[in-house]
Amino acid sequence: MTQVSEKQRMTDEIAAKIWRLSRDRILVNLRFLDTALLGISFDARYGIDKPYFASAPKGGTVICYDSQYILNRYKKNQNSVLRLYLHIILHCIFNHAYRYDRVEQELWDVSADMAVESVAMSLGMSGMELPADRERREVLAQWRQRLGAITAEKIYKRLKNDRLGISELLELRRLFEFDAHESWKAADTEMLEITQAQWKKISERIKAELKGFSQDKSNDKGMLQNLEEATKEEYDYDDFLRRFCVSGEDIRINDDEFDYVYYTYGLSLYGNLPLVEPLEYKDVNKIKEFVIAIDTSGSCRGAIVQTFLNKTYGILKSSENFFRKVNIHIIQCDSEVQRDTKITNDDEFESFMKEGQLEGFGATDFRPVFEYVDNAIENGEFENLKGLIYFTDGYGVFPEHKPPYNYDVAFVFLDDEFDKPEIPPWAIKVVLPSDY
């Protein structure tokens, strides 16, 4: 018994030393990962099939592993454990584990593994090559031609649409799987949220530091693309549109200010004569005046625009968000304003959604819309315009200055791209997933 325990102890010590050596090699070559490396601890557990990472009981992230598995892997190829370590770190900083409850897990497993391996092989670190890397690069090159950028999100959407056969999925899994993902189904949601917040801060710092990292050591575009996905803000579009609401009276029973005691007491005392009547109006916050600008240049495809309009219409037509009488303008513009459709009620909005045609498809210039809206305000078309949202792909000429009138401006995108131009600092950027 003592001999077995001593053997296990020595195995654990050697495995721990291999992890430390791998960490030090990554730190020397990829110094921008220092905060990520410090956020990882280790826990040797007998009988684990493949290493995995999970939330540590006292916060942070722990890699759980079987020591004998690490030794066998290291004997087979000394680069293998280092590559495994980097694979797991990239999962963490790309926040792959924290989307597991919103995806088809089998497809997400493959997508996340392909994304991190694409980045790992592009970092230019010596001593990290594995025998199957040539085959991995060939497969990733084919996917890069289809998608443009290799991120887990883009691969996942393509896998969902294409519905590969089981054999094809298993082949991708064979090539790109390094660690187990079972721990991503963690039951302790609160702990996961804490760890996600920690890793998001680390990802933000890495993204900032990576921009100063030597270009001759790393092809960092793939890394930055994945970091953009990991750190971008997620928006509740319903909540976002509510910021453009104004206060007004709506014809409805105001239950908040109606006393049922006096009402029923009057009925019981005088028959059918209540002492108080319910108020037939209520002060509410709803959207009354609003501008929806649509980029109809050639780069904005009709199906994408329709997706955006359907989502916006679905929210605005709700009785909770929409006054009976409204003043909404839907402006289509490429390099000039093509059409302005005025909406005054829900029926007109529904008619536009069914029969409206997109016009334009030329170059993109955002300035004409703002000039048009400012002139409309001056001419009394709007009384209290709260906001303008501009749906676009982002490639065009922006106004140099904020509009002179006090309304908020938001540029809305579907499926943000890594190299999309920056919007003006006085505007809000909102990115919506394409499945909206």
C-alpha cells in the first residue's frame, strides 16, 4: 500500500512539474497571457479520462487532470501537454464554457475546439507543433474560405445550418478535441457567473495588451477576432428600445390609483352606485416619436434588413411599448434619402411590413438622414423626438458632429465583424445576433 502511494506521489510531482514547465514556456513566448496563466490552478484527480477546467470552490479556475494521463501524453510528445494547456487557456479567455446552456452542445464543442486550435497554431510559438497539425491547418483553411474569420460563433452557425453527418462531426472532433467539456454543464450558476466576470476582465486586458505585441511573433488577427466575440456586450433589444420612450396618457383602467374598497362599498350601500369610478387613463412610458433609418446600400442585403425590421416591429407593436397614435418615420437611404414612410398607428406599420419595398442599393452616406431629420424637427414634424436608430453594416461616411437637437442616435448591426469601422463617439453601438 505504501509503495503504491509513493508511486502515485512521484507521478503527481512529475505531472505538476510538466504543467509548470508548460506554463513557463507559454509565459516566455506569449507574455500577454500572463494574467490568464495566473488565473489557473491545478488539481490532480485519479481516474479522469481527459483534463477539464472548472470553477474553483473559492473562486478562479482549476484544471483537473489525471497525473498518469499527463505523463503518458508527455512521453508520447513533449509538445502535447503545452498545447493542451494553451488549448484550455484559450477556451477560458474566449468564454466558451459560459454559453453552453444556449447552444446545441455537441456542435458547440466542435466549434469551440476548432476556434482555439486555429488561434493556437497562428500564435507562432515554437515547440508546439503536433503530428496532426498539417491536417488541422488544411481543414481550417477550408473553413476560413467559407467564413472569412474563424471563431466559435461563426463555425457554430455554419454547423447548425449545414447539419453535417455524424461521421463528419466525429472526424472534426477527432482532429480538434484536446480536453473534456462535461464541466461546462456546471450546476452552480452563481459560481459560473462570478468566474465568467473574472475571465471577461482578463480577456479585456489581453485584448489591450495584444495590440502592442510584436507582429513578427504572432499572427494575432485570429486571436483578436475571438477576443472581440468574448468581450463584446450583449444587448436586450427590448430594453434598448425602451430608452426612447416618453411619458404620456394612455386610455386604460388605472388599477394603481383605483380604490376597490370604496367602489364595492358604494355598490353594497346604494345598489348600483359606486362611491368612486376608476380612472380611464394612466400615465405610461411608451414610444411615440421615433426614427428608423435603414441603410439600403448594396452591401446591406434585403434578408438581413428584413430580420432587423421584423424584430423591431415585433417589439414596437406590443401594447406595452406603442401609443395608439405615433409619429414614426422609416427612412431608407444609401448615398441620399430614397424614401420616408410615416407611420401613425399599428395598422400602417403592419402594412409597411407586408408591402414596403426597399429602395436604393448605391453607395453609403449616413449624413443625408441626419440632415433630413434635423430639417423635419425645424419644420415642426416632431415635437419631442427621443431617438434615431440606424441599421447598417457600418461602411459609409459618418457625420463629423453630433446632431444639434437632443435625440439619441444608435447604429445597429447584425453579426458584428472584427474589422468593422468605428462609429462616432457620440453614438451608441448595438450588435444583435443574426438569430434575432
